[in-house]
Amino acid sequence: MSDRLNLLFIMPDQLRADFLSCYGANFIETPHIDGLAARGVRYERAYSPSPICVPARAMLLTGRNAIQTGVLTNEHYLRPDLGDCGIRTWPEQLSEAGYATAAIGKMHFYPWDIGLGFQQRVVCEDKRWLLIEDDYQKHLKENGYRKLHGNEHEGYHENKGAIVHKIPWAHSWDHFVGDAACKHIRNHPQDRPFAMMVGFPGPHCPYDPNAEYLEAFDEADMPDPIPEVPGNTIRLREQNVDGNRRPWNGVDYSEFTDAQKRKIRAHYAALVKQIDDEVGAILASLEETGQLDNTLIIFSSDHGDHLGDHNLIGKATYYEASIKVPLIVCGPGIEQDKVSHHLVSIGDITATLLKAGGCPLPGYLDARPLPDLGVADVQPRDRIIGFLSSGCMHFDGTWKLVKYTTGETLLFNLQEDPTEQYNRIDDPDCQAVYRRLDTVLTQEMLRSITDSHHEKRVAYTALYDEEEFGQKGWQRVYPQPFQSQ
């Protein structure tokens, strides 16, 4: 067996923290994920700075923020010549360091079948991408099934996307991914360490659990949705409704009752329960093969889901339901059953994986190793700054400033107002706070814009005394690889 740590990154899609029992949910039991927390560190204040699938994942691949990657929406993606620009993904770096790298499940790459440093892939892409000829489609076809749109199920529209899936659990999206991860662990030759990412398509919508899991959840037991505050985000909600009417979803949320929200929450909880069982199977595979005690495990998500909070659905805002995610790390040498209250970004997972794999941390990283894991010289964050094409955020742990392209600007004190009901942006007593947060947000935005164009830099040294520059035919290097200033 290799004497180097295996690295396992498990990432459900669109999982908010408060639907796990280890984060205080009293309506669901997630014993396997709770077990990870008992064996390691649970981060109480973990955030996704870019709460949309592709921007969050591009940030995780590179350790750079969304402005620097250029991926600010689901329609953007990393430039194909990223390596020529001096930027390498974490699986590329770990592969070079001798790791066997694998990606199992949803990765949301463009094109969907590229590797981006992963030496092996078993692909089960987004639930909404029905025409992708991935490994899951092949599995379904071999077993007499095909991928189904949510609207092919009874009650899809009237229940706002909450359905019972026609395909049985044994052939469901998340079970396919969990089973593939278990097989990969069992078949991995143990003379070489592995670095594996497991991406579950759930609990992302459609909210489509199997009947045997849904039976355990009563809609009446679901937590109340956080109320919408009239006037706070009128245009933002209009965008939310319009976006979900499009064919990918086709659901009209212009009327969204508490009963519909509770039904969605029960279905979402059932999907979380299904994933918890798959996590249990993965842990069992590690234990069966004698690798559990030699594996660093990170469990997190790309963003959350409003589930009716603020009368919204999905993600892409900077409300807590959209950005606050679970983050759990356990493995050899990590203190057990510890709760960390440091502010952390999911982007910091990148630096943590590289550090654990023995790789030097590149100068272009925004990511930094997670605190409370026993790593020397770690500087905890004192703020989270996030970017999307639709808005930006600065959160200092107490005050959260959010600015949207709709023109709506929100300022909340999370200690006094954890459900974000009182927008203080026009409060005379809060103007100094607003200016302080806005100044730092602007500085970080401008720094990131400059860094995002590093490949256009003519040179990293002065050219006025360069003899070669003065000759005809001089050519600049393009793209200019990143160098730390």
C-alpha cells in the first residue's frame, strides 16, 4: 500500500448545509455524513462565493475566483489554452505528483467528455442534460431505460418540479455515481495513491427521489420557508421566475405557495437521504479495502438551494440559502469531532487538496489551505468576497453587502438578522459600514480584473533597456504565463 494519503472529494450538487442532521436539521437523519463530521472538522461558516454550478466548479478546478477564471455564468467556461497561460487544474498538478486521478459523476465540463487533468472519468452529467451520451446513458440503455425530463412525470408542473422518479433507485442518477465510486475504490491498485472527485447530480432539481426514500418524510415536518420581504428583490425574483420558465426546467414559480414549498423540501430531503446512503457505501468500500485510515475525505457542495426561502427557487443569489454549504474534512492527523467557526470559501478546497498531496501552491491561487487541519502557517479568512455576472458580495462575518445588476443593493447584519429580513442599505447609522465593505469589494474586483488579463501582459520586466525589444521583428509572448508580482 502507498504511504501517501489518498484524497477523496465528495460533492453533491446544490446541497445546503441545514438539510444535514450534523448541521442541526431535526427532520432528517444523515448518519454517514454525520460520521464524517465525527471523524474530523465540520466548518460552520462555509460559503460558495459564486453560487452557480459552472462558476463554482471552475473556481474549484483552478483555485481562482470567478472574475479571474472568466467563468461568471453557466454559459462561460475556462479557456482551452489555460495551460499555456500558466494555470493548471488541481487534478493536473496531482497527476504530475504521482497520483492516480479520477472523476466520477457530474463535473459540468465543456465539452462534457474532456479530462482537465483527470486520468479516468465515469461520467453522469447534469440531470437536465438529457441528450449527453455519457456513461450513465449507456447504463440506462443497457437496462432498458432512458434519461427522462421531469415533465414526463405525474405532478411535475403543479408540484413545482417535485416528483417521484419513474426509474428505480437501483438505476437512479446518484446510485449510479455512488456505485461507480465504490467500484473504482475496490479496483484501484494500492501501490499508488488516488485523488478522486465524486460529483453527485442530486439533490439538484428536479426534486425526483425514489418512492421508498420519500416515504420517510412528512411535508408537515419540513422547516418553514423564510418569508420574502416586499421591495427587497422585486427584479431579482422576476429573473428567478423567468429563468425557471425556460425549457430546461419549464416550471412557473410566479405563484409559489407554502404547501408547494413544503412538498419540494420533503422531496429534496429524500434526495439528501439517498446521497447519505451512497456516502455510506463509499466509506464501506474504503474500509473493506483497508484504505479508510489512509484517506483524506472532503465533503462539500457547489452551492445551496433557496427551496422557497425569500420566495425563490434554485440558487444564483447571495442569500444564505444559496451560498451557505456544508464543508467537512476528515482523515489521518485531523482532530476529531471539531467544529470550526472560521469563515471559509469552498475555493479553499483546491489549496487544501494540493497541500495534502505535497504540491507547491501556485502564486495565482486565491484559494488558501483550510484552517483547523493542523497545517502550519495558515492564514484564516476575515471575509468572503464573491462574484457572478449578476452580482457580487462582501461578507465580513457579520455584515453582508450584496449588489445586483438589477440595481438592487442589500446590506444585512447576519448576527442580528440571520434570516436577512432587514435591508439596512438606507439606514443612516449603517453608511460607514456600507462604505467600508464597498471599498474593499471594489478593490478586490479591480485586482481580480487585472489578474484575469495576465496573459495579455507584454512582459514582466521593463522593456526600455531591452536591446532585443528595440529591434524590428520583436514579438511579445502570448499568452503570457502567470507570474507572481
